[in-house]
Amino acid sequence: INTVYGKRRSRARTSVNGTSVFAEMFRRRGSKVSTWTQLSPRLRRSNTIVWVPNSFELLSQDEIDYFNENWLGLGDGRERTLIYVARDFDAAMKYWESQVDQSTGDQFLKNRSELARVKSNHAYARSLTGKRMECDWFSIDNQQGFVKVVPDQGDWAGLLDENATNIDVAGILEWPTPSEYSARKYEVLLGSDETPLIVRISDEGNWPDAQVIVCLNGFSVLNLTLVNHEHRKIASQLIDQCNDPR
């Protein structure tokens, strides 16, 4: 199967890990959608950036500085939203799990072997980042294996049939305690007992007209996961946060 991660064009259109479906949801709301592979001054014209990096590392300080200085903190009155999707998940695992459930005999053994291979490759790539990843905005604790979570916390939880979701996470999303000198605030939009899943970051002091929304992994933006109706509701809520359709 096609497993290209985090892209929306060319081969990625049909990838289980692609973002073409999410991009199309934006387009149907009236947005003009473009694809960028680098941080460019031309991004200033965008009101929303959805960043789905194919890297288990979090944002570097240079990247955070870029957003603080050149996009989030421009202070020109345009409402800006950065949706950052951490690399905590591979939809190929969901695909092969479904194939294992639907097969028997030799095909079952082949599918189970493929599932084990995908899980092993993902676990190895993830382990290279260490047990904890940190950036200025948030951190992810990598010390647990994959667990299934029920999204029953946060403002968005009441919009979902929580038991119809299919969300696996490997990391735990955390953030620093704001000091009395910091105007940065964190709001859990969707979460579970195990971990916050989607968090809004605001900073009245540095970017009063902007916000950052952090997704622990791609369950709400990747092609295969959006087959699930409840996950499409979450994707729709993400788009709702981006007020200006430009």
C-alpha cells in the first residue's frame, strides 16, 4: 500500500498517510489551498498553516523563532492559525489491523506479518528521538507503547460518539507551567485520561491575533483515519478554528 506521510499531492493523494482529504475539506469551505515544503516569506500571505512534518522531532528553536517573528507575531490584525500535527502515528498500522481482522488462513499470516513489520519500523524510528521530546511550546513523553484512548475530555468531546472513534497514541502531550510573567495559555480542546489530544496555545503578549493548535498525532488529518465519521467531525472542528478562508 501507499504510505507516503504528510503530503497531499502526486502519489500522496492515495496514501493512507496522506493529507489530500483534509485539504479538500478546507477547499470545500472556500479556502485556497497551497503546498509548501519550506518556511518562506511568502507564507505571510496565508492565514492558516497546517504543518504535518514527517519527523518524530518537534519544532526546532529556529522554526519557533520564525513563526513568532515572521507569522504569528506580525500584529497586522489578520487572525492566523498554525495547526501542528506531531508525528506519533502511522495509519498503515490501522490498515493492516483491518486486514488481519478480515482474513483467514495463509492471508491472515501474511497480513499479520505486514502489521508486525510496520509496527516494528515505526517503533524503531520513534525510539531514535529518545524518551522525551521538547520544544519551547510543548513536549511529548515517549515512554509508553501504543494505547487506545477514548476522547471524553475537552470542549469537543461532547460533539462525538466517543466509542465510535478509533484513536491510538504512543506519546503523552505536556506543556510547561506558565510563569507569572508569561501570557501563554493552554486549552485542551480534546483529550482523554491518558493524554491531551488537541490543545490550543494562545499568547496575548506575543501574538494576540494568532493561535497554535497542536495535535498529538494525525488521527484527525490523515486520509485513512478520516474514513471514520467521528474523526471527520474532529477535522471539521479544526477547520472551524480557522476563521478567515484565505
